[in-house]
Amino acid sequence: MRTKHPTDELTALVDGALPADRAAEVLRHVEACAACRIERDRLASAVAALRRLPPAPEPSPLFATRLAARLARLAPDERPRPARGFRLGAWGDLSSLRWKLAVPAAAAVLAAGIVVSAVRLHRAEEKAVAENLDLLLDYEAVSSLGDVNSADDAAVVALLDEIAPGEGTP
Amino acid sequence: MAPDADAALMLAFQQGDEGAFRKLFERHARAMVGFCHHFVRDAARAEELAQDVFVNLYRASGHYRPSARFKTFLYRIASNHCLNELRRGEYAARAAEGRAGAEPADPDGLVSPAPTPEASAEGAALERAVGALLARLPEKQRAALVLCRLEGLSYEEIADVLETSVSAVKSLVHRATVTAAAVLAPFMPSALPKEVLP
């Protein structure tokens, strides 16, 4: 009888991804078959070579800032809405406790109002950053050279995008 | 109870806690940039793609259910996005270039122009060879290889990410690893003649 080589399962064997009984069968074959042993070792060497790959580059320092700006630019209908369904159900079930809960609920609503105001203020700041991201990046780039020393310098940075190529050179 | 810390953060975000989203970003930003980099081999573009992934995660957060592991949910968003990016053809020319040069790379011939220590030169050569390998692979094999070999996901997790069966993943990973063995032969301790294979 001709033996079928388990070639297609050798990578899974190397990865330890075969069920135990099948792994034992394949391993028995590999130990008796030089060709499959060579192929198993070749695949294992490829896996080892891939493990030696240098790590991918680190994100740049502005990565988080740019993401925050993009999220701030999302339209209201693109923003996730907090799940509220369970709260409505809970109010229905707890109708007998309504009055006992009225005072803490009022306090919670007041606190929520304060939080919403704070979030709106934060959102307004995020929106401002998003709308002026290019200006912010220009300012960061120029100030890193130590060339922004006065309000006039900052005003020039704000006009950088409007200056035509070659303009301003002697 | 949430099955893992990331799932708990995702559930907190679903309830409106934006700080939870920031924590998720901090925990996974570097991994996502690295993952996208495996697809496009360009640091700036990888960052853009990783940003897209987090924007998509932000928008799709309502679809997350704690029964799914957060890691596979995130990698599914990232894989779909990176594969779509490849399908759009922006990198077709680069991929063709990779296929054209897909013969086993010579580590000595791939040293960068500037003189570097031997180890980092070999690392750079290996990186280029892996870039050529990934460009040569069909997209599903590429995704499976990246998820398995470079991101360390199990076959079951990859099946979940790619929305396919474990046996299909086994086949994808095997075919990609066979190609890797051919392309990366110069980086392996002993390259043996293919005539002896079954």
C-alpha cells in the first residue's frame, strides 16, 4: 500500500495546531519519512526566520493628536450613542420605588448636567484643535526650530499656507 | 462580567465613557500601526490606516458584543480595512514590483547604502525579503500569515478574524508558509534541494 504524505499538515504540526491524536499520527509518519522530515524542518526554519523580523516602526508622537482631531471632526450621526434601553426598562420595573428614588435621581440629573456641560466644553476644545490642526502642526514645526519668539512670529506662522513658493526670499 | 479587560473598556465606551476608548487606543495603537505596516510597508501610510481602524472602531462600537473577544473584533476591522486598501489598487504597482523580485533574496545584496552594523543590515535585508514575500501572496494568505506569524494569533482567532473555518485557516497558513520557506531560504540555516520533497 502506498503511504500518503501528510504534507498539508506539516505547518499545523510545526505550529502545534493539530488535534493531539492527529499530531501523534503525523509525527509518527515524519519520524519514519525523510522527505517529510526535511520539509517539516524547512517550514520550521521559515517560521523561525519570520520571528527574527525587526519590530514595526513606532507610531509618531502626533499619532494620538491626529486621531483625536479626526474623531472630533465626526458628524453627530457618526458618533456612537450610549446604550440607554436598559435604563428605560429599569424605570418601569421600579415604579413602586419612584418616590424613594426621586431625590437621588434629581441629584443624578443635576450631576449629569454638569458632566454634559464639561463634555461639551471639551468637545468644543477638540473641535477647535481639529479645525486648526494644520496651523497647530505648522506652529509646532517652526517653534521646534526656536524661531517663534513673539506674537508677530506666531502671526507669520498662521499665514504660512498663504505664502506662494519663492515669496519672501530676497 | 466582561471576559477580558479590553471587552470591559469597550462596554464602558458603549455606555458613553470616552476615557475607556482612549485607554483602548493606548493599549492597541502600536500593535495596529505595526499590523497595518505589514500590509503597506510604509510608515506614514500605516499610521493613516491605523487611524482609520480606530475611527472605524469608534463608529462601529455599537456593534460590539462581549461574546466576541475584543482582540479579534479589532483585528477584523483592521484586516478588512487593510485588504480593502490593497483591493483599491493603490499599492498594485508596489505589489507587482514585489512579485517581480520574488526570487529568494540575497542577504548580502540587500544591505542598505549607508554602512550599518552586520546585525541591523541583516535585519533590513530580512525586512525587505518579507516585504517581497507579502507582496507576492494572495490577500487572504497574506492576512493569515501576518495574523499568525507576525501578530501571534491562534488558528481559531484567525478564523474568527477572517470569518472563515479553522481548516481554511490551516490551509491558508500552510500555503503562505511554504511560499515563505522559498522566499526566505537565504535567511534559513539550511536550504535543502526541493527534489527530495514528497
